[in-house]
Amino acid sequence: GTAAERRAVLRALPHLIDGDQALDLVEDALRTNDTRLVAAALGPYGARHLPAHAWRHAVLKCLFTGVPVDAVARLAERARGDGELARMLGDFAAERGAAGRTVPPDLYRVLALTESQPDPTEES
């Protein structure tokens, strides 16, 4: 379908499917360079079903492509206490700095979220 149709499907997924049967649609959208599709892929369905490794790379893709991290559903919850995400963000910031490029302000926002500790009463 068109990009608009794909975005509509991604946005509707949480209302249509409970399980991860449509995860391939999310992963496909994350492989594109269409920032609107990337943002839609990181909505509630993607937040619930993307494995940690893929989710971390999707957050980095947002920073790299200029998708506001406000588009990432459950960002604070998933980033909280995530040391691997913190490492990846640090590496990304160092690479940007070494190349003489600016670091996206959203990176520092996400990095601060990783420094907070997970709530022991929450399930992973």
C-alpha cells in the first residue's frame, strides 16, 4: 500500500491485534527512511511487541533521522534503567561529536531516562 495506508495500519494495530502477529509490519516500517512510518511503527503496538534490541535501534533511528522521541510510545518505561541503550546513546553522541556534527537534544532526554532505575513493582 501507499505510505499513508501503511501508517494507518500501523496506528490501528493496537486496536486490531493483541499478539505480535503483525510485528513484521512494524519491522518493515522501521527499515524505511520515511520518518512518518518510523514514528507510526513506534506507537503502542511497537512499544508492546518490539524486542529490546530492535526497540533500542529504533530509538537511535529516531535520533538519527530527526523523528521526535515524543513519537515513541512508552519511552520512559522502556528506557528506564536500560544500560545498553545508555551505552548506545553515548557511542552515537561520541560519533556525532567526532564528525563535528551536533548531537540531537532528544538524545540527552533519552539518556536521562536510562539513568532512572526500574520500578521493582513493574513487570519487564
